Amino acid sequence: MDNENTGTPLDKILPLLGKELSLALRLYEQAETQRNALKEHLNGKAVAQATEAINATLRELAAYEKEKTALLAELGATTLEDAVGRLPYSKEKTRARQQMQRLNNLLQKLKEVGETSHGLLNHAMEYLTFSLNVMTAASAAPAYGTPDAPERATQGRKLLDTSV
């Protein structure tokens, strides 16, 4: 079918690429919003709203992936790059390759933002765990002892000494 009508595959591929680019850009912007909320230690509501927006976009991407998979099956290709690569040279093919390059660049930026957000979340979780442990004296046990085993303490007082 590719060889019978060279315009038909690109007529299907270009709008699909445009949709993927649009969804990826929206996802990138939402991930940036989430990263900023995490970075600035905004309230949990701001992070939760950003996360919900990301989840909605990811659901749209899942629906898009079904469209893309159906088109790739129709074209007998494993990837869009493969499908475009099989086509003869044309302005549309060049435009498709440019869109794929922009998409790859955007996905790389999205990956970096995701890694940063992951690091911020890990840091926040470590801080939360530390704070909870300090409040319950769980992590301080080896240095300060616990109410049930004060003799194991390397220091003779509690971390949060009430006699001060």
C-alpha cells in the first residue's frame, strides 16, 4: 500500500506526529509545573493538582498510542521512523523527520525534568522519614536510646530531652 500512493501514509503520519508532539509538549509543561511545585516546597495541593494534570495527559497518550499502533500495523512498520524511512523523498517526509527530531528533543527534556522531580521527591521523602523518626525517636535509638532500652544508648539522654 505504501508504494501505490506515497501521499497516503504521510497524510496519516503527519497528523499523528502533530498530535504526539502536542501531547508531549503539554506533558512537558505539566511536568515543569510539578517540578517547580516540588522545588519551591509548595503545599501538597499544588503538587497533587500538577500530578493529576499529568495523569490526564498520560491517559490521552495511551489512547494516542493505540491509534499509532493501529497505523503502524496498517503500514507494516515497527516505528514511525521506520514507516517514514521507507517512503520516497518529499517535502512531507522532510517535515515528518523534522517533527520526529523535535519530538525526540522534547522527550529528552521531559526525561530530564522527570529525573529532577524524582530526585526532589526522594529528597522530600527522606526529609519526611527523618522528621517522623526524630519525632518518634526511632532513628535516634543507637545514639540516644529508646524508652524500652535506655541502657543501649551511647549517650545518656534523649534526643528531645524535656528537662531542658
